[in-house]
Amino acid sequence: MEKRSGLTDEIKAVVGLDVDGTLAPPNREIPPFNQDFLKGMKEFGFCGIFSSGKSASYLAKQAKPCDIEYWFAENNGVLQQNGKAPVIIGENLQSVVELRQQLGLTKKQEGISKIHLGKEIGEVFIEESKLGVLTIFPEVGPIAHKVNFNEKFTRFQIADNIREIIKENNLKLMVMKPHGDGAVDIIRLDKYGKPIDKSNFALLCQQIFEGKLNLSFFGDGENDIPAMLASDVFAVTFQNGDPNVKSAVISKGGYKGYVTTLPGPEGGIFQGVIYLAKHDFFGSKSNDTQLYAQDFLNSYLKQQRIFY
């Protein structure tokens, strides 16, 4: 992965951005007003990085209209730069294959599929293009805009049963708490037995960028907390964020944790950038950044686009 130098004369303002719930409604495209905002932010030394549980190919499509160059996919288990091949981070890929076998899935099976939970067999949706994790949608509702299947299990049944399978077969995997968007993510453990998750956000940024970094992370779900808790990361969440995320952000104390008064997809990102700019996150360009974000926020509110 190529290193990138000099975004500003002083610092590199690197902002990790969750996608679903932060920039877009779950499982939907990023709205044009957020796309335009991110594209314009590059003028101020801003480097946005998508950091999501989604696949690298999904994030590539979301990144293009936003002019985003890097994305950390699959809860930061896969790293990709625009125009480069995705890079799988960490070990224990074989455990994912073995879990698939236990569930009655083939090595690369995706889409609408039947899985086996003990004596029970039922249809689920396996999220496509995942390289190092397994993501299951057992409920139709959150993805009804694109697929339909004979729903049998809840996300919580899937999570509990797969935890038992992992334990019984000593697989180097972990089931994350089911997401609000309906997904159940099964992620890998590293060689030390720790989850390969967004806790590696700061480290990956340091491997990519040269010079002094100011780091921030915007997110709304519990899988974002590991990135937010790092002492050198400014954490921003939203009015509609998960209560546990809000608590984690507030617990940082001082000025390194901020909860916006607007929802993530609907103006929260503008408020978060204004907050960072007020605390000199963008160095010599902080004042200009604040004015830019404030203009976007004012225009957005004037058009009354708040749907939540």
C-alpha cells in the first residue's frame, strides 16, 4: 500500500467515516449532499477514509462519487486504495471456511442461501464479495429493497447459535453484536486472540500516511467504538447513534468526544466537522474548513432535509 504525503503544510487531517448510519441510511447510497460535502473537503487538507463492515467492492462504489481514495472494509479486516487490489489483514481465514462448512455453505457461497442450525434449516442472505468475514442477514426487512426470501431466523438466534458452533469447533472467530441494519458479522481473531476490528484504525492510518497526523472517527454503531476509544482519536457520533456509542464518546472527556444534535446522514457530519475545526483539527485551514461546513449546514437546514 502506497504511502501518501503532504495533505497540508502542517498536518494530515485524517477522518475515518463509517458509512451506514453515518453518511447514508443503512444499506443505501450516500445522498448527494454528503457526496458533495466530502468532495469539497479535500480542498482543506482533509483525507476521508471509509471504515465499514461492508465489503471492499461495496465501499468502492460508495467512495467514487465522494472522491475517497482509501477504505477499510469488513470491520477493518480488508484495506484498499483506489485503483489497487484489496489487501486482507491478519490471519485465520481457514476458520471462516470451516464455519461455512458447519452451516452447510460452500467456500464462496453468497446471496440467498439455506443454512443449517442444528436440525433447523432456513433461508438467509449472505452478503456478497466478503473476503475475510462472513456476514449474514437473517431478516428480510432491512434489505427488502433488494432481495426477498423465506425468513426463518432472527439476527439474535443466528448470533447465539453461531457462537456455540465457534466454541464447539474451537474456531478463531468472533460473532459481533447484531447490527441495527440487520447484519450479523462473524469476524476473525488475530494471532493473539484479539478481534480484527476497527481498533486498528489508527495503526492503519500510520502505515499509509507520512508526517504528523490528526485523527478522527465518525460513527454511530457499536462496531465503531474500538476505533473511537483510541486516545489519539477525536470521536464523533450523532443524535441517532447507538446509546453505547454515545456513552463511549462522552467518556473520552475534554474535547476529544462530541455528540452532534443532528442525525448522522442528515446533517450530523457537517456539525462534526465544524466541531473539529473549532478545535484546530485542520491546522492553518481550520477557519476556512469551519466556514465551509457551516455553509453546508445552513444550506441543508434551509432546504429542510431532516427526515428523522
